[in-house]
Amino acid sequence: MGFLREGVDDVRRTARGWRWGRRSQVPRSAEPYVEPVRAQVFGSDWARRRPALAAREVAQKVGLEPVFRSQVRTRVEGLDVLDRVEGPVIFVANHASHLDTPLLLLSLPDEWRRRTAVAAAADYFFDTWWRAVGSSLLFNTFPIDRRGGSMSATPGEVLADGWSLVIFPEGTRSGDGWMHTFRMGAAYLSHTHDVPIVPVAHRGTFAAMPRGAGWPGRDEGGRRQLTVRFGEPLRAREGETVRDYAPRVREAVAALLDEDSTTWWEAQRRRATGSTPDPGGPDVATWRRVWAQTESPAGDPPSGPRRRVWQR
Amino acid sequence: MTRPGFVLEVDDRTPPLVVHEGLGFRLEDFPLGTRVIYPPESLPGIADVEGAVREALLHPVDSDPLPERLFAGMRLTIAFDDVSLPLPSMRRPDIRQRIIEQVLTMAAEAGVDDVEIIAANALHRRMTAAELEHIVGERVFRSFHPQGKLYNFDAEDRDALTHLGTTDRGEDIEISKRAAESDLLVYVNVNLVAMDGGHKSVGIGLASYKSLRHHHNAHTMVHSRSFMDHQKSAMHQSAWRIGRVIKDTVPVFQVETTLNNDVFPRPYEFLMKREWEWSVRDQASMLAARRGLALAPQKLRHKLFHDLRAPYGLTGIAAGEVEAVHEQTLARVHRQQLVEVQGTSDVLVMGVPYLGPYNVDSSMNPVLATCMGLGYYFNSYRGHPVVRRGGAVILYHPLDEGFNQLHHPSYVDFYEEVLAETTDPAVIGEKYERQFAEDPWYRHLYRTSHAYHGVHPFYMWYWAAHAMDHVGDVIWVGGDRRAAARLGFRAASTLADALEMASGTVGTSPSITYLHNPPHLLADVRV
């Protein structure tokens, strides 16, 4: 009996230890070191050639814009700065939502929009061919590596070809709607290629379509308000290093956000005294930070009673 | 590509691990966080062994090529390591046979007539004719054994010994007369572990008790940290002093070989694999082996294990001047066996297998099991012992094999009389060693039968002296309680019980390291 029982015990223990019928496992400390796989990045050069341009024009004007405007209301300020600057430029904006890119692109005058490319995370937008083709065709995106590394087309080459760039220096969408630290890539590009940075601040995209949402939400049945404001172009000063220049870019965006929520004059005065509110938000509980950002900016006051085709 | 050794940390994904215990093995669930030291995988063996041997003999290190050192009318002696190496015995043809055949071919070409071949067994038992034949091969055996030119070294034959003087520390050097008076002594070694070879070959293998007692004692063993590292081993330092004197009088041509870790032949290959990589076939082999061994009577289990012949591959060979050759040899041994280990632990766990150097075709008696666990395995380190000072050692062995009356007669008396009195190696050596060493009956059995020398069990006990001095607790899992008590240790039925018993020494949540050998490994402990 002892022999049989021990035999059964052995089989049971083997079945349990070697996970019969299931996928076998390797102890964690014995797992082989695997070099991180460099995700395949699909090129986007084709997206800046003439046929793609034509296709994009149709896609944006016939597809994207009507849909976008049907879902959100927008208010655009400060576009006059573009009259005073020659392209290419680098548009640097805060990043809180997937709505940011269409908002920014569709706010630009057509001649600027057609010559603007958007830097998009290689690991997110260029990991599969269909995502790469889709985003390049619709938004003229090109891949940049958030972790550092070489890419098929560097932002510098795109700039050198005369394209303006949209760069979100935070590197990713904000999780709570507030602005986070800026990486130095945009300032570096502006510095090395001697191209002005046009700061752009927008509000309301987090409230309309935060991380995780697939479609813009509604505010009491109505379209959410988005605002976007373009600021005065910035250039690196004589002898200024990238390290000094980059914070100035962030301050410019912060001042624009302040201006957008108050007035130009108040924002200017606060900026002069260095008391521009921190765009990173107050140091309070996460829910309070998110709560504050879920409110859409106030829109234009409705002019007269809303007209409806069908009177109720 | 051969993977290096490594240290596993047991986690929830780790299957039960093999632990050897005498004529069998068990699967043990180690506590989470236990470190398990695995030896490097077996290195690829040299394909053209004959070519490698010829190359080594024709292009030796710090020596003229062998053919140039052979001449007609010379006295040539070939000595070779005895049956204690390698473990388990090697599949035919043994590497020593291949080397000796080439040496003899060159000697024949040079017209050498006076050749004797001596098994360097020191105080080990005399090998049987079959064992000699297994090592040197049929051709050599047939040509030399019937004429009495192939024989075991006899350390008690006063007429066949010569005293070469003493070292600067007063150590006697008494070795085989034939070897000492030869025009050339070719020593053919198998360097299985780092303690073998070098000046230990001639200086110990062909030496008598008078010479051996200077370094085979409790004092040198406690000061050998470890005896697997010849530079830090008091025993080796003594052997090196002796060897350097021998080198001045006797022209020695040392041939050293290293083997890979192919220890277990089919169908026991699973014992050399890392458990989580076992295929279904390996698991089935393990289950079949476990059930078969459980069913088999002790004699059959003994036969099953002791009939295993290892399919060792040759990893390298070097010939020439002893120390220069040995340096190359050690580098190769380390490449095959060294594993880097960070820090010591509170508890060291080791499974004592069925075989040690002194129980080939014999039984692993309790004294030999102690020597194997606390001697060889405990000392398988470089730098620091794997277990901290005052820690605990847990060994697996049933301690139930009894004594082989043919091979180990003096062990019986050592166990029954000496260990009953005291287990302290220093006291034992002081009080009883000379009596056993000079006992005429043991001498007679050593010289005419196949018995280990009367003093040999003392050496086994000295081998464990460093471990006994270093650790606070020794517990045998699955060991016979009476035998363990006689050895001065305790027995437990399971690992959990053993850890419970050790908690008085190392606390209730000690750090544990399990030495997963065989195959052989050498822990390079960094503190």
C-alpha cells in the first residue's frame, strides 16, 4: 500500500510542480534576459507627398471637420500671430486628450494646416501598419521615439523640408487634465534649427474626452466647449542654452492658459510679477485635481434664443 | 552555447527540486526564497581526443616534448590516478588509457625497455585486476599486468619506498622507490575537481603514511579554506613544499586532464537538467526511476547506481612541468564548475549522493557520508564557505548502508570504538591515529586484500574538520538516528523538521542555500 500511495503522491506532486495540462513556467530568477524588443516603426514619408496631401485635404475637410464640429464647440484666439511669422514654426501645446490634435489642426488657417505635421509617439501610433497609415493620412503624423533612439524620419528632417510641427512636449496625455513637465525636444529643435516656437494653450479637451474615452462627451446634452489660444512666437535668445530656453516655453504656455481663463491684461500683469498660476495645478488630492478639470471652459454667451427648426 | 552556473531563487513557479540521498533521490519543496546553486552546464567535449593527447605530449608546457625525454636504456615509470577518480567511473575508453597508450607508443619508438606502470593509490585500497584493466585498457593491461609491471602502489612495502629528505618545515618525503629512481616519471591525472592534481599527484599519490601524516591531519584541514583552493589550503601548501623537493630529485612529466559535467548517462540525464526545463519524457523517467528504486531491494539499487558509467567528455589536456600545467588545468576546472554566489546564508542544504571517492563499488558508510557532505561538498567553495560561521548544515542521506568489510575494515572499529569515545577530530587524531596506522592486521589487509589503510577513516574525519569547526548544527534529513547520534549529529525526517530543529541556532526564518550537485560545482562566494 505504501508503495502505491507514494507512487500516487509522486505523480500528484509532479503534475502540480510541472503544471500538467497547463503552460509550464520558469522561476522568475531563471528567466533569460531578453533584450527589449524594438517595436517596428512604420515610415511616414509618403504622408508628406502630394497624393497623400490631396487625400488628407479631402479626409479632413469632408470627414474630420464636420464630425469634429458636430461634437464640440471651439473658440480660437490669437491666430493673428501667424501673420507676423514666416513658416516653418513649431507649435508647442499642452496635451490632455486625443482631441488636441484635431482641435489644433482645424483651428489653423488652411495654408498653415496643409504644411503642418504632427509628432506622434512611435510606440503608440506607429506600432501597426493600419494605425500608422490612419494617423499619417488624417493628421500628417510622423513617429518620434519617446524613449530616445533613431527613427525613420527625424523631426529635424521634417522641419528642414519646410513643414511646421506640432509637438506636445509633455510626451503623453495628462492623466488629470493639468499640465505636466515639458521635455526639452521642442526647445532643442527650435534652438538647433533656428525655428520659432508658437506656444499654444487649449482648455476643455480633458473635460470633453479624457484618457480612456473614445468619443467626445456631452455637457447636459450640448456640445462641449473647447478653447485654443495661440501666443507670441518665441526664439532662443543670443547665447541662451536649451536648458534655459525650455522653461520659457512652458511659461509661455502657462501664461496663455492663464490668459484664456481670465483676461489678457490680468495675465500680462501676473506674468510680469512672476505670479502666473502654476499650470501643473494645485497640490491637492488627485480627485480634486481631476474634478477641477472636468468642467468645460465657459463658451460664448448664447446670442438670443436658440433657434430650432421644429418648435416645441 | 553552454549556459553558465547560476543561483536560482525559489519562488511560487519553482517545481520540486531533486535532492540526492544515497542510493536514491527525492523531490523537495524548498521554502520560498531559498537560493539554489546550479553548476554550469556541461561544456562540449573535445572531438579529437587522440589528437589532443598527441598535441599535449609533443608540445608540453615548460618542458621538452615527451619523445625527446625518452631514450633507450632508461627507466620509465608511468603513474596514474586510481579508481577514486573520476566519479562515477568513466565509460571505456578511460582517458588515462588513451594517454598511457600514446606514452607507451612513443616509448616503444624510442626503444625504452624498462617500463613500470603504478596506480597511485597511496593509502587507498588496492584496485582489482578488473578495475586496473578498466582504467588502462586491455592492451596495456595484457602487456604489463601478468609480468607484474602494472601494479598498485604499496605504501607499507618498506623495500619499495625511498626517503627523499625533508622540507624546510621538517616534513618527511617518502615516496615510491621505483618512481623516485626513474629517469622519467610520467604522471597521468584526471583532474575532476579543483583539489586534485598539481604536486598532490606524486607527492600524495605515491607517498607513504610517514609523508602523508604531515598534511593529512585535523590542524591543516581546519586551516584549509578551502581544500578546493590550493592557494588557501594548508594541506596543499604542504603538498607543494613536498612536491618542489621531489621536483629537484625526480624528473616528473605531468599530464593533467579535465572533464566536463556529463555525469549521468541515459536514462538518468534528467538529473543534470534544471528541473523546470524537464520534458514530459524527463518527468516520466524521474517517476519511473523513483518507483523502480522504491521497489528494488538495497542490493539491486546498489548495483543500479554503481554500474553507472559516466559519458564524460574531455575539456582539455596539458602536459609538462607540474605547476605550469596545473595552472592551465585549474582554469579549465573553474570554467566548468565555478558559480558566483553573493554572500553567505544561515543554512546550507546538501544532498549526499551514492558515490564518493572511497566507496567505488562499495558502500557509503556513515563516516564516508560525513566526509562527502561536510568534507567534499562543504568545501566546494572559493573565498568563503557558503554558510556563515555558526550556521547550520542540513544533509540528506539515510546513513543505512552499513560497512563494507572487505574495503573498510578499520572504519568499523573507528565507528564503534573511536567515535563512541569522541567526535572531535583533533582529539581523535592525537589519541588514536598512530594506533590505527600501525596496526599490523590493518596493514596486512591493506597490502594483501582490498582494504583501505588503517588510518584512512581518520583522514575522512579530518576532511570534515573545517565544517565541524565552522558550523553550529548538523542535521541529517532521512538519516538513521542512531548512526547520526554516533557521528555526533542529529537526524530529522523532513526538511521542515530539520529547519525546526536548527531554529535554535539560526532562528525561525533563516536564509537557506541549497547546493545542487552533482554534477560538480564550486561556489565562488563573494562577501
